[in-house]
Amino acid sequence: MTKVSYAEFERRCALVIGTLRGTVLEIGAGTGENLGLLAADAEWIGLEPDAGRRRELDAAAAAYGHPAALARGAEDTGLAAGSIDAVLATKVLCSVADPQAVLAEVLRVLKPGGRAVFAEHVAAPEGSFKRGLQRAASPFSARWDHGCRWDRDSAVLLADAGFRGRMESLDVSQGILPSVPVILFDGTSAG
């Protein structure tokens, strides 16, 4: 696991996001932080179930010339099978109720050979002090931080769902707070 600053992690994410082309589905688009990172010719479709975040997201989408986000969760996008060139998710798998259903839906909507980019925090190694902190914090973060579960291992979820590609494992420093293990995945389905 490579140790990097948060700024370096953001830089690496921006580089990958900037390479997405065609119709890009962003699940859990939040307030639109990734919109300015997309290529100018990308056709963005955003999903955001949280009404409060969606108001800010829709304003950001309009500023970048994109349509308003769909008020849907990622478990059932309502999109046609094989209709999406790329799926983008940043800090999403930790917060959804059923990550396996989300990943199955991502695989369903992706075109054959379509890309999937995930930037997610992951569970620290089993038995480590940091994993204990994650387990202790998860009930609180799940309740007060949009469902976020710090002890969810998104890297394992991606592999189990059949995604294959380049996965960077990073330990992101956060100043005086403990560093956070994250992954930056760029790949597609194995099938």
C-alpha cells in the first residue's frame, strides 16, 4: 500500500476521471464534485437519491451543460442494459444498503468492454488497530454520514462481482487524523 497525501489521491482520481468518454453514469454523484473533471465531450448521467444533495448537484450539472440528476439509487438505475460506456463512483460503495445489487446493476448497464472507475475507502487489514477503529466508527458514520460504513471492503466486493482491472491500494494521509486505506480502481467486468 502506497502512502500518499489527500491532494495526491485527488490528483490521481482526476487523471482517471478525465479519461472517461461517451455516456458516463455517475452513481451517488453527491453535490457534483466530479463534474469539472470529466472530458468536455462526455455525456453525463447522474444518480443521487438524496434530495438535499441533488439540489446542489443539479445546479452544478446545469453549470457544466448537463441534465439534472435522476432521483434514483444505484441498485435500480432504470437505464437500459448495455447502454453506458463508463460508470463512475467515488465514495459510494461504503454507503449503499446493498453493494452487491449496485455492482450487479453497474455490470448490467455497462456496454461490453465498458469502463468502471471506483474511488473508495476500504477496510484496513483484519486484526489491525485501524480496522478496530473502523468497526467502532461505522455505526456512527452509517447513521450520520449518509450511510457510510468505514469497515466495508469495497476491493473484495469489486473482485467478487467480477470486475477486473488496475487497482491502486493507497494509504491516504489526512493531517493529524489517522490515514485512510483507499482504492482507485479502473477496469471493467471480467465477462
